[in-house]
Amino acid sequence: MDKKDYGNLYLCATPIGNLEDISLRALRLLREADLVAAEDTRHTIKLLNHYGISKPLISYHEHNQRTRGADLIAALKEGKTVIYCSDAGMPGISDPGADLVRLARQEGIGVSVLPGPSAGITGLVLSGLSTDRFSFEGFLPRNNKERNDLLERLAAEDRTIILYESPHRLKRTLKDLYKYLGDRKISLARELTKVHEQVLSLTIKEAQAYYEQTEPRGEFVLVIEGNKSLAKTFDFEGISIKDHILTYINKGLSKKEAIRLTTRDRQIPKREVYQASIGIIEDDSGDQD
């Protein structure tokens, strides 16, 4: 079959809580589709049933995406219209939808997005924190080293930070955030768009205390204030690489993070910055990768 006869893949944003938060275009195309793929068919069937839509429904998630992805590509090559829905919100964000898009693009299959709700953006807007610039990180890694490395980098992030977290890991995450980022402003949003929607605006330390007394329930969007001490890049013209590194260390950052930021600021090889850092502090074992 010629590529012009291929079907189209649509990524359909679905409600994050309130089932009325679905676009008219999305409903029309769901009714017209040949096949609906879903991260969790139990979630998507509720949406389809609510609007009286009956379509073939198959699962596509991180545990079957290799084999099921090939099945979906085959259906698209047969000229079928396929719609992919995540559990809630925008497909491709913290779910395997991004891999399906890559597969389709590689095969020359048309891809479109049916835009709509996103928990991260909704939580950001509700937070009251700066929306001018932000960094979306999704879920923190579970692996301790990867998690600690990311948190160390986030300590120097001057943009607003958006994280997702589950209720049973929230307390650990708050503890880690306080350890690496200090006591910053944080917004904790849960049950977004639902009857019991809650948005708390606290500091990280206050949030820790609150959830020692209150059992976390529901999925969370955490919106965290950026590092204000680094909000404005200092003028490093005329200062040595060593003094540049020391400026960051004096702000409370680790040597490793100071090297990374100095490399970023000066746009020079990291090895050159690393060499200049030797002797600044007792621990000169930082990596040169």
C-alpha cells in the first residue's frame, strides 16, 4: 500500500478528572476512529461509555509497547484511523505515547494531536508560582543514584519545577526535596478538576509537617519555586574559571554542580573547567564525563 493510503494516528488528550473536559473534536474523531488504543483500557472505557461511544479497544502500555506498537503500526498501514489515549491528560507526557509517535514517524504515517487537559500545566497555573519559565520533570527516578543526581541538578534550577508523585511516595519525595533544594515554596495539587480538588501552597518544610499528620491521597502535581539565588546569571566577564566555580560553591552548590554550571555559562569544554577546579576543596574526585 502506498504511504498516501496509510491511516492517521491521533493522540487524544483525555480528562484528568471531570469527564466534561473533553473537546468536541476529540469526541467526533473517537466516534469516527477504527481503533482506540489506551494506556489503561479500564480508564478509557469509562470515558467512551459516558459518551455512548463503542469502538474496538486495545491496551498499549510500557509492558506491551514493543509487540502492541507493531500491531498498531500494521493497522495504520492498512489505512485504519487509530486514536491513542493515556490514562488521563496529554498522551506522550510520562507515558509510552511518545514511543508510538516515533514508530509512526519512522514509517511515514501521519500523526496529529487532539489537544486538551494536562495535569502539569493545570497544577502550574493553580500554584501561584511563576509561569514564565518552567521545567517539567515528571516522576523522579526510583534508582537512588539517578534520583540524587537529578535532585542535585534541580537544586540549581532557577525555573519553576513541575513534578508528578504518587501518594505512597510523597513523604519520601518531600524529604528529598528539602534535603537538596532547601525550604522553598511548593504547591501540592491533588484531585484536579474533581469534586474534592485541593491545592496547598506551603513551604517544603510545612508540607512535610502537614503530611506527617495527614495521609496523602490521590495523585499529586508538585510545583516548586526555582532557585531565586541563581535567578539572575552573574556577570563572569573578567573573572577566572576558578573564581567562577567558587561563586557557585559559595551559593551552597556542590563542586560537581558548580563545574556543570560554569561549563554551561562559559561554553567551554568541561575538562578545562574541571582542571581549574582542582584544589578548590578537599574532594577532587568529581567526574569529568
